[in-house]
Amino acid sequence: MKNGLMKTAIFMLSAILFQTAMLQAEETTIPAPPEGNLRYSVMVKQFKNESNWSGRYSLGEGMTTIMTDMLHESGWFITLGDDQMREAAMQEQDFAASGRTAKGKKSAKMGRMTPAQLLVRGSITHVQEVGSKKAGFNYMGVSLGGDTGSAEMNFTIYLVSSETGQVVASTKVVGESGSKGYKIGYSGADLGGLRGAFGGEDMDNVGKAAEDAVGKAVQFLVQQLESIAWEGSVIMAKGSKIIINRGSRDGVSIGKKFQVGEIEELVDPDTGEVLDVDMTMVAKVEVTKVKEKIAYTKIIDGDDGVRKGMSVFEDK
């Protein structure tokens, strides 16, 4: 009798372990960017906690940290520090310029801040947390079942153009602590999810729900990039030497082709709003040499009318 019950308990435990393994196999990933992907600079604005939830950490700051980290690790963006980080950097620049620091290469340089092309803003609208409790049963030292605590988080995410201030895209996201969570497929490396999203503390159910929600939000943001025009500028045009203000940091690589031309803004005479742009292409160029923030190109099609200040777009 005892042997039969023991076999039943072991069989049920094996079934649970198998089911857990299957859930892990179905783990959702944020795909790695394709080779030659051009990146946009992005900054996460402070999340607003508009729910009535409060806990042992600031939920808005925690979400800002998770979102910044996941955008950075995804490889799809040039991720900038949030408002607090950028304010601290500007204070260091002002301090260095005050004359009260030793001068040298370690001193912060004025005017070196990278501007954000895209802004991400989130509003946490609902958090529901169910306290942990033990479930299942224990028979002859074999424990089946376990912790059933859970949490759910709802937030709305906005992607905003820093040039126009307009909302490019928005969506509502629901994160659940019971989801396996998001891993990031970056350059073929298995990064194993996020690290230290809440100051290195063990992730509780709200934290797990937050990671799940942010993972879904980042997937949504990546999907929007196809409809956002990637643009650069010619910063030097002397004979055959044409240099653009985008480099390896922006995803530019040797052999990449771009269209170069004049841009004319179509402005609403009543409101002054830019309704659209019209481009007259003068040449196509191909990248021959790349540095971190600039790229050298050569003309492969068109005339030699390329001039400093002209716009550069990806040749698709």
C-alpha cells in the first residue's frame, strides 16, 4: 500500500517537473536585431505610478530602471540615461567648467550630451498583488505544489518623437508574475533576462510582473521602428570625401548604402506644423570606413552635387 502511494506521489511530482520544463522551453524572447540594423537614440522618461499600490521600493523608479536596462540590452537602440542621470552628467560638466577641478582628459566636456530621437513614457495604472500561500500536499516527505502568490501590473506606454513632441505609438500592457518572463537574444548571447532591476534584491511577484510587462512593451517598441524614418546628415563634402554624422554606434557598417538629398519641409501655413517632408535625391553613397560617431562614404550613383547639410536616408 505504502509503495503504491509512494509511486503515485513520485509520478505526480515527475509530471509537475515535466510541465515546468515545458513552460521554460516556451520562454518568450526579444529577438536580436538583424545584421546592419540602424539604431535610434532613446531615453526613458520617469514612469508615473498612477495606481494606488505602494511597497518597499518606488515603483515608478523601478519601472524606469527596468525599461532602460532592457532597451539597452536588446541592442535595438542607443539607450541614454534617464532624466536623473543626464542631470547628474550636466552638473559634472558645469563643475568641470567652474575652474574648481583639475583640467585634463578626465574632465567632463561641455556640450557632449547625445540627444534623444525618441522618448519613452509610461503610466502605471493598476497593480494587484495576491499574498503568498502554500498549496498542494506533502506525503511521506514528498512535497507537491508550492507558492501560489501572484501579481499583475497594467501600464500604458507611449513612444514620442522628440522633434515634434507627437505620440508616434502607444499601447496598453499587462504583465503577470506567473509568466516565465523575457530573455533577450542579443548577438547570439543568452543574457538570461535582467539583472538587479530593484537594487539587486530578490524579485518579488510585483517585480516579476513588472519585468513581464516591460518585456512586452519593448517588443511593441521594436515593432514600431519599421515605420520611423532613420535620418542622418552630411557633415563634410570635399570632392570624393563625404562624411556623415552616423557611425558604428548607430549601426552603420562598411558597405551600407544611403540616399543623399535635399529635404523640403511641407509646413501648414495656419499652424506652422510640419506636415511632411519632400526629398530630392542627388546621389547614392556607400560606406567605406566607419568610426564610432561618423562614417566615410563614396558616391556610387548620381552626380557630385552632394553638399554639407544634406540629409541622409537608408537606401532600402
